[in-house]
Amino acid sequence: MLVGEVAVERASRLRRYLRKDYSQVVEFPVEIVGRDGLVRRYSFDDSVRLYQRRIHSASMRYDDDDLVDAEVRHCRQRIEQLRRSYLEHFGWSALRDAQLGGVFAGPLAAEIAAFLRRAFAGEREGPTSLVLTLVESGVGDACYLRCRETGRSWMLYVWRIDGEGPAGAREAWREAMARLASAPVGDTAERLLLTRDGPELALILAGAGEWSGPASLAGSDGDLAEPKGADPLHRGIRAVYDGHGTHALRALEAGLDAQPTRLLLAQATALVALLERAPERAEFAARFGRLHRPEDPLLAYLLGVALARRGERVEAAAVVRGARANAPRNANLALVDGVLALRDGRLLAAFRALGVAARGDREPRYAERTARAIRRVLMRWASATSASLGLVAMGAFLATLGEPVPAAALVLGGGALVPAAAVRLRRYALRLAAGEPHRDLPRLVSLELLPREREIEPHQ
């Protein structure tokens, strides 16, 4: 894909984010269009968790910082919309109108309302008969719950544990958990009845006497799970996009064990292992795949990246050179070849290989963009080095004219800049080959390289 086409697609994606409307009140279960184009219905809990996973995986799914920021911003606004909508439909007036204060007064009150509705769903009186009174607000918030119909009462403790709340919230929650969990069952001793924690809030329902509600609130992600016997490639890719990288890698590895000759499973397993910063597992998957498909350029690329990250640059270079002999114009292979050359200080070879990658060869445009980004760094380094050498030459020229002081300053300044630029380039090359996660470093692996749905074998 040409650079202009890439820019147009990028701009189109960003405009789609800007056109989204978050002001509407949505109905539950909410309908969300998946990556496969199918519309699925999600509960409040599941829909919020889905967008939270998308936030977690945004930096893996996009290699453009602006797109990552736009995706994260969209997901956060969508979560806020879902929470406002849930409070509008199912929240008590005290929560909906922000009457209590503390964490009960903001959008996170929707999480509290959902927790109470599930906790008291089996009660004869139901959750809507509860009267809520905030009794304490500090590191955590404590709320007194009383049932209008029976007069029974409970305590609800809430802590904000995502770092946006008071300091020490997580420690206070754990201490309360330990204290209440060890309390005996009785008519007077307050004990732990129910608990739930998520990315932002930790909640404990406590009380005395018998408890007829649920013993636990397991995560309701059943709607997100694949049916039993589902294709391991589909299951693994979906888990990656939902933000469950570790689970995805296990599913893909299990699938590769069961279907060792399947090329797409080997490719996906090695790629996800690299994304999960597990180069040893990536190396194994790539080597395993090459036993059956030794000519595959993507497996050679992933193996080269894995070996480079493990510090085995000689073997990595040998693998890449062998693969490039069969596919000299392959953009992925040219990209990793250029990075390895840069890592070894062979700047001219690096520039040539990256030039091949930047021109692309029917590969995903990811290799082209990454190669261009690295070439820009090399061009800036060459410009800085040329300018520094120019200062040295000017100083030498002025010295021949009898200008010792400015000449010495130019020679010393220019001479100092040359090794400084070389050190920066060397550090850049080492971090790039090692795959260090940094905003200013292009990544050598991206989910863009995963097989698309249309590329997956129909019989599988």
C-alpha cells in the first residue's frame, strides 16, 4: 500500500471516532458489532468489561499512537455512556441523582447498582426496596443499607483501587477482606457476605445473621466465551483482541499441539508470544511451524525477531539471510534484516534493507511504515553527523586564517557531537532489536500481521 493510501485510511479511521455519539441512552442488553461483523447482545457487566479489555489491548492492536489514543478515548467514553444509561434505567434515585457523595455520586455508581441488583436478586423484597445512606467517606466509602419491607440492614464498603482514588485504598480493602472473612457466623458479628473487585472498584457487602443471597458473583463473561470445540485459532485471536494475551497464547499453543501442520496456528502462536514478551515460546512455535513449512517468510521473520530479542543475533542473521535468498523482496524479511544490520553497526546495509522494506511487496503495510520510521531516524543521524563534521571543517578553515579561539570552539564542539550522535544511534539500535516497549521506538511485531478472518482456511 502506498504512503498516501495509508494516510487516507488512517485519517478515515480517526474521522470515524470523531463522528461517534455518546450522548444517547442505550438499552440493555446492548448490541455491539464484533470484528466479524456480527451483532451480539451484552449485559451491562459484560459490555463494560469488553471495552475495558479493548483499552488494555489498544497498544497491541494499533501501531499508530494517534489511533491508540483515539481507541482508548472512544472506549472510555463508551463506558461512561453505558454507566449513565444503566443508572438511568436501573439506578436508585439516590445513585441516579448523585445524592450520596463520594464514589456513589459519579458514573461508577452504576457498578455499585449492578452489584446490589445481582446481590439481592434472589431476595423476596428485591434490590429496589433498599434505602442507601452514606455513613463514611475517606480512603473507602461505607454505606448503610436498610430494607424498607423487613427492616434488615447491611453495610456496603467500596474502595476505588485504580489509582484515581485516595492513597492506600487497595491496602484498606485487603485488610477489611481479611477482617470480615475471619468473623464468625452469628446474629451480632459483622461478617463478609459477598465481594467483587474490578479494574476500578472493590466492593464488600457485610452483615450479621444468615445470608440467603449468592455466595459469590463470578464474572459474567460467559457471553464472551467461545463455544466448546471452537477453532483454536479463532479462540486465540479473539482472546488477544479482548486483551487476554496470556489466555490467547495458551489456546494457540494447545491448538498447535493438536494441529501441528497448520501454518496459520504456528504464525499466530509465534506472533502472540512476541507480543507477550515471551521470545523463547515464539522461537519454539516458529521453529515448529518451519518443520512443516520451511519456506514460509512470515515464520522466518518471527523466528528472526525472536532470536534477536534473545540476543542470538548471529543465528538470527543466518535465518533471515537464508529466507531472503528465496524471497529477496519480502518486506518483513527486509525489515528485520535491516534492524539486525543496524544492531551490528552496518549502517549502509541497514539503509539498503530498510529501503526494500519501505517499498513493500504485497505484505501488510506494517513493515513499510516501520521501515520508513527507522530510515527517518537514520537520516536524522546522518544529518546531525554531517553538521558536526561541518563544524570541525569550518574550525580547521578558520584556524588557517589565524582565528584560534573560534576555530578551537568549532573543532571541539563539532568533535564532541559526532560521538554523542553515534552513542544515541547505537542505543536506539540495541533497544529496537531487543524489542523494548517505548513510545519512541517502532515495534517489530503487530497484530496487523495476524491472519485475517478471510485468510483462515474455510474447513477450519
